[in-house]
Amino acid sequence: RDKYMPEESTLRMASEKGIAVITTANLSRGYATEYPEGVPTVNEKKLEEIVNFQRELIHKMREANIRLLIGSDQYGKTLLEEVKHLERYELLPREDILNIITQVNAKAIFPQRKIGKIEQGYEADFILLDANPLAQMDILESPRAVYRSGIRIYRAE
């Protein structure tokens, strides 16, 4: 465990250089999966150890003011899988998760564009939800409508 934890000097250097880190914590279930008799089974104790390590690492990165982004390294998965993991195990507060996926990610991926906010002069890209995601994060999986440049491109039936 200790061999995987970055030293304080490394975290400080990453912060000073403006390095962003993309969380891929939801991969932990795969690392905690064992195959007794060929049947995939999550080792809950191992999963708990991994999640505790993730919690400590994320805490240290935040203390060092490292910019966190949220993404996925899993083929066929979206950042929503990562959001669910971060929220389920309370690795980040909901407010921070929403800020990262709506504003921080947008600025990191498209630094020259005015996206990530509903504000005068910003591109009108947004989703409509039936509930407040701060109260119910899984609502992000079923938007009522999606708008791109102010034009509705999706509407739930």
C-alpha cells in the first residue's frame, strides 16, 4: 500500500506544475475480484482496503491542491460509472463531483471555449433533470432533455 502512495514532495511538484489527475477509482471492483472455481466474486475485504487507499490518496491530492478531473478508463463505460463510485464510497462530496463534471472537466478539455456554466456569453450546452442531483445523483443517468448550442438534441419520451 505505501509503495503506491505518492510522497508529499511529488504531490507538491504536481500541484506546482498544474498537473491534473483523472480519477479512475471505479476500477477497484475489478482489482478486488477473485475467481474461485472460475466464478467472478468481489472480495469485499480487499475492496474495502482499496477504497480506503483511494480515500486517503484523494484526500492527499486535495490537500496538495492538485486539480482533480473525473473520467473512466473502462471500455464502454462513461464518467457516470466513476461518479457512482465516488459518491457511493464518499470519496468526494456531491457538490465537488458536480463541479468537476460540469465545470472543471470542461475547462480542462476545452480551455479556449466558454463552457461549463449557464452564464451570458457561454455556449448553451446543458441538460435538464427531473430532480436535484445533489439529492439524487443517479438522476444524471436519465436527463429529461439535452441541449447543444441552445438547441434541444434529445428529449426523453
